[in-house]
Amino acid sequence: MLTQEEFKHVKKLAKLEIHLLEQEYHNILNHVDSARYEQYKWLNEEQTSELVRKRKNRRYASLTMELCSIMEQMLLQLYKRTYQKRFNSTQLMKTPAYRARTNMEILEAELGKQHIVLKAGKEQCSTALHQAFQTRNRLIHENFSFVAVVKDGSNEEETFEWILHAVKKYRKHLKYKGLA
């Protein structure tokens, strides 16, 4: 059975990973990449700008993938420590209530049975996290193009910051009401 200390440790590790990833994001924002390409004289200014834009787009896409992986791994660790076995979505999807659900929804439901839930009134964090995971899935199906998943009326930075915020809030508001 999962202890309160183990729960806090898993959340703390996820917080550290998210913090490190956020630092990488700020490095991308604060570092003008085009100076790197000055040595390539055969690229004109327009080509250089396009290359910088494409690279930035892929960086946001990979950071989004990593953010979702951090959250999924955190939940998988909590599941494994709680149930003392590996999460097996294929087996769990045989349960009628889980057939049309995503791995994240199944993980949340299974952890909820063991009192690992979002704080009262913070259920919208789950919805936001599911939207972040849907964005990750769209990235996969849209040839890893972050531009394709940018929200209407938004830009790449705003969309990534929304995903980062959703992940941070979900992790923060996840609690364990252990029976200890």
C-alpha cells in the first residue's frame, strides 16, 4: 500500500522534472536562435527565419510530449506503488466501464478507488489535463507540428504555457487521503 511519504516523494520528483522542463522552455524564449546560422552564408534572412521557426515549433512539440510523459509516469508510479503491480490497460479495458476510456481516465479512476484524487473543487484540472493529452495525441497525428495544435486566437507560446499550467495545476492539486 502506498504511504503518504511515497506519495509526496513521487509528486516532488514530478515537480522537479516539470521545473527543469520549464527552464528549458524559458531558455528557448530568451535565446535568439538566428545568430547560430550566421556561419551558413548560403542561407538568406528569410530562410534563416523559417529554419528558426521550424526548430522552435519542434521544440514546443517535444516539450509537450515530455510534459505529458512526466504526468503519465507519475500516475503510473502511484498506481504501481498502490496496487503493487504494473498498470495493464489492456486487461482493465475488458471491464465494461473502461472500454471507451483513455489510459489517463482509467488511471484516474483506479487511483480514485484508493483515495488518490484531486482536491475538492479542482476537478477542472482533470479536464484541462485531458485536453493537454488530446493536444499531445493531435501532435502525433499532425506530423509533430505544434502549429497544427495551436488554439484559435493564440500563438505557440500561449498554447504551450496553457499546457504547462494544466500539468502543474493537476500535479499540485492531486492529493492522497490514505487510511493510515
